[in-house]
Amino acid sequence: MKIILFDIDGTLVKAGGAGARALDFAVETMTGHKKACDSIQLQGATDKTNFVNAFAAGAGRKPTKRELDTLTRKYVDRLPHEVLRSVKAKKYLKVKGVEKFLDRLAGRKDVLVGLGTGNLKDGAFIKLEPSGLMKHFAFGGYGCDSHHRSEVLQKAVQRAARIARTSIKDGEVFVIGDTHRDVEAAKEAGYHSGVVLDGFGDRALIMRSNPELLARDFSNMKPWLIWLGLEKDPRGVRRGTYICPDSPIEHAHYGRTGLDLRDIELGMRKLREAKRKAAGKK
Ligand SMILES: [Mg+2]
């Protein structure tokens, strides 16, 4: 059994800033402070953490338990309105190719698809509602489960195990997100990690977090399916060494899938051509 956990914001949909506006609204009604979210980093953190930070930005102190509950309620009450505003302004978008990708996964009996998101459960459903993607997600781990993203993911896997009525090994879990925090949480829990670059993540931080798969979006399903082990790489996997004469790099090791290898071969050909040209000009 393979468990695939999707982050929401920037991975499935982009809600056009609806979450931040709803949180700004909630903080403003409680503290009078406008645009609290401008001064905090929302992406990749759980809602719980964001709520505490946004309240603190407005009030100059952390919220009490009761204040946090009120803030949460105000946020959830306001969110549908803000999501609708994004839809009307055509700022609510689905990440490219995600619908077809999910349809494809839905056809597999050996796959369970769920959510692994920092959103509160209520917030997650509200944000996904206009996308029509909700039907694909039978379970999930949510921001209300824990402050820590890795625990959110583990909670999702526990729920998956209950549904599948089997135990699930860490190596069978694949986490798909759009920030380095998704990757770090996946690694912390011992799961696989893949990232879409077209979301809200910081590229340099994503690179540093070193996910197993990087792709712009889901418009090309092939690398995703190969990564998930649901399709074989038509060109197989090759490992070896390139020798790079006359360059500061003596040789480079590679262990790439055949699809990746095409890029390397193309790069090598270009390098050789450039060298030939340079030599001819001398
Ligand atoms: Mg995200």
C-alpha cells in the first residue's frame, strides 16, 4: 500500500491570499491591528503557529487559550467569504495538472491519497471546496492535530492505516508539498518527499532541503509516477561516472533515472560542441 499525502496551499490550490485575509480580519477585530500577516511568515507553517504569531503581531503578546479559540472561530467564520472573493477575482487557482494526476491515482487500488496540511480541518475543506478536489481525499493530517508538521503527517498515516486496515511502513509514505518545511517534516518522519516549484516555497531553501523529486507542477505526470514507483522508467536507472577532461571537475558520479539522463546527455553534447567551437577559433 502506498500513502500519498498532499499539502494544500501552493500544492493543490492557490487560494489568492484568502487565508491571510481571513486571519488579518480576525486579528483586526480582536486587537485593532491591521494586516498582521504582513509581518509574519505564513508559508509552510501550521495554522496553529500562524494564529499565535499573527495575534502576537497585533497585540504585542501571545494570546491566551481563550483568545486563541476566539481567533480560530473568527478565522473559520470569515474564510468562506475570503475564498469566494478570490474565486470571483479569478485569483483562486488549481496547481497545473493536479486534477488529472489525482484522477490517475484514484484508479489505483494500491494507493491511498490524503491530505498533509498545516490548515485546520475546517479551513482545509473551505479552501478546497471551489476546486472540486475534495472527493479525492478520504483522510488527512491537519494543523489542528499538532504544531509540528511531521506529527501532522504521522497522524495522517495513522488514519490511513485504520482505513487500509494494515500497518504502513515509513518507506510507503510519499509527501508532496511546495516548501522546504514540507520536505523537512517528511524527512523527520522518515517519509519520501517531492516538491512542486510552482507554489509558494523559496527555491533556495527547497534546494537545500533536498527533496527526492522536484517538478514545476503536475503537468508532466511521468516523473511523479516513476517516483511513486507506479510506473517503470522506460529507460531504466543507470549509475556511473562521467569523466570531464580539461575542466576543474575531474569526474562526476551520477545515479539518475533514464528520463533524467536525457538531460545530462544533452548537456554533455552541448559542452562538447562548445569545446569544439572554442578549439576551432584558436
Ligand atoms: Mg504549501
